[in-house]
Amino acid sequence: MVRSAPTRRTVLTQTGKALFFSPWLLAGCSPPKAKNADPVKVGILHSQTGTMAISGMAVRNAEILAIEEINAAGGVLGRQIEVIEEEPRSRAELYAKYAETLLTKEKVAAVFGCWTSASRKKVLPVFEKHNGLLFYPLQYEGNESSRNIIYTGAVPNQQILPALDWLLSSDGGKKKRFYLLGSDYVFPRTANFIIARYLRSKGVEVVGESYNPLGYRDYSTVLPKIRKAEPDIIINTINGDSNIAFYNELAAAEITPEKIPVLATSVGEDGLRNLLPAKVKGHLAAWSYFQSIDTPSNTAFITQFRKEFGSDRVTDDPIVSAYTQVYLWKLAVEKAGSFEVDKVRDAFRSKIEFNAPGYAIAIDPKTQHAFRYCMIGRIRDDRQFDIVYKSPAPIEPDPYPQFAFPGWSCDWTKGGLTRGANVAITQ
């Protein structure tokens, strides 16, 4: 566990453990006094080692940045924020263990954490048991709505389904043969279940599916299956550093975007830093944010992020979601006038909104999910994206699209979850 006091800067030691240093103490000064000397504790739960470190470190840094900004501006309800950080090392079972520690031992007011749906599923019963509040920054597969989670990333009706519609259109190339390639866990399996049902309703063929474990490296074994299926588009739901191996193998096999383009749902600017542009240029990704959005708020955020974490750093959708959700929590706490979970959750019934980098992000009172745009980007030489499609407006979240989960719905303003028949996700 790492504990940080208010307004602290982070450095990494050789062991990979994060240590925190106060700029006030380094300067020989005392930090500004909050109205209440007792800080409020929040938890951060992201992997900084293992296969998901490539993703977890970026969102963790964004949350630290938001907390430091809030502390520098006076804190929340006159109290500074103290970070209690646990490092689950990309092991799903450790997320539940450390979530229990944060809620029962440290008694944090909220937790910002998780990347994979596997890790979120592990901690969900812990948060429900102890009535904790988790802020989850990732786009994910839907088919879930918990009163103990605020979901700030997109669900399929905001990210994947509009992307499919674009691929089926003239602008997207009128694709007809889809290959679904993912990591072997809940998000890719469920997302591809939704994709297959949606495409079937459009009379379009899924010509193949492949899944490999998180951390998988040898995609030379998968590419012959893809060639044999003769798709005209690959939908990529791979997560973590396996994407590096996949795109490298794809380029080595001379499968170019002109031959078979890839549309990724979990590859953003931060992940592209580890790939040569020649190996990914022209491929696509669907997100709700790209760094290339040209707005004053986004330019200011990029500048600040680079100032804090390095001039070579980039932003992406999960980074912005992670940063935004800290401010959404702050706004809800201030509206509630309390850090108590029940009161903070009730505050979200009023559609809390934050002017995030790129555009304002609001939480839907009914589902506790965020309103998000759908954007499709094409990778450039500089590892940034040209935005080739943007939805006309932010899309209302629907964790339970009826063609996939008939009878299921959620409205926390009217009692919560309505259950339909059980749906078996094809394995």
C-alpha cells in the first residue's frame, strides 16, 4: 500500500513502488491549511506492473493529477484529499482483496480504479457488501448496472454499435465480412456477443472469432485463421500489451489497412506509443475522445498532463475519463454537502456534469453511466488520430440493448434494476 498526503508529487523508485513528495516540504514551507485539518481518504486501485501496467499507469496518473489540482484549489468541502493506493499487479483476484482493505481498513470515501471488466467483476460484490463507491473509467461491455459503481466510460450503444453502423455505411466502406478478435475474458466475449447479434439483425456475416489470454504474444498462430476467413474488417477487442504483439505480427504478415483494416475498441493514443507508426497507420479505433479534438479545454489539459508527466506523454479516452471522474465525485460531494456514500449517490440523481477536456461529460441519473459521444479515428504517422466520424450529440447510455438483453433495464430513480430472462453469452 502507498499512502500520499495532500498536494504531493510522485516519482518511481527502482522497485516500481510509488513514493510521494510534498513540494511544500521540499521547499521548506508548510502546506496551506484546509478549513478542516483532517484529510478525506480516497482509494486508487490500478495495476502498475504486469500485462495491464501499460494501461493502468496512465489512468492512475490522470487521477493523481486531478486530485493534486483539487487539493491545490483548496480541497473538497474544505478538506484535502489523501490518496491510499493499492497495486494489484494485473491479477484479478488481488483487486477484490485490496478493495476490501480500502473499504474496511482505510475507510475511504470513494475508490477510483480497475481497467478490465474481469477486475471490475471481482470488486463489484465487495463494494456492494460494504456499500462503497467505485468510479470506473473504462468503456466496457454493458450488461451491468450497480448502485455502487459510477461508470464514466462508454457502453456498446455509445461506442461499438455506432461504429458498426459507420462500417456498414458508404463512408465506412460497406463492410460485409466481420472477424472478431479479442482477449479471453468478459469484455471481449460479451462485446462480441452483442456485435454478432447486432450484425445478424442487419443481415451481415461474422466470418470468425478468436480469443487468447491476456498477455498473449504469439499472434502468428491466429493470422492464418483470419486469412482463411477472408474478412473485410477485423474488430479488435484485445486489451493490454497483447496489442503490441498483434499489430507487430499483422504488419509482419503484410496485412495492411488497405487489405483488411482493423477497428479497435481498446487501443488509444497511449497504447500507440509502443508501436512504430508504419505498423499501425491507417487502422481505426472507436472511442468517445481523441487527443486531436481541437478545443481550448482539451489543449489546456494536454499541456498540463505533459507538464506533470513528461513532454512525450499523450492523452486518450481512458485518461480523460479517469481525470473527469475525480471531478465528478468532487461535484457530487459538494452538492450532497457530505462524503457519505448514500448522500453522494443521491446527488448523482441530479445529472452531475463536468466540463471535461474535449466536451462536458454528465452522469445519467437513471443508469449511473456517462453520456458520451461516439468517435472513430484513423491512425496517423504521428500516432494520433484523424477523426473520421463523430456522433451528432452525446449518446444516452443503455447498458442493456434490448436485441441482446431483452427485458433487462435499469433506472435508479425508479427502483433500480429490472431483470429479464437470463442470457447465455456464447463461449
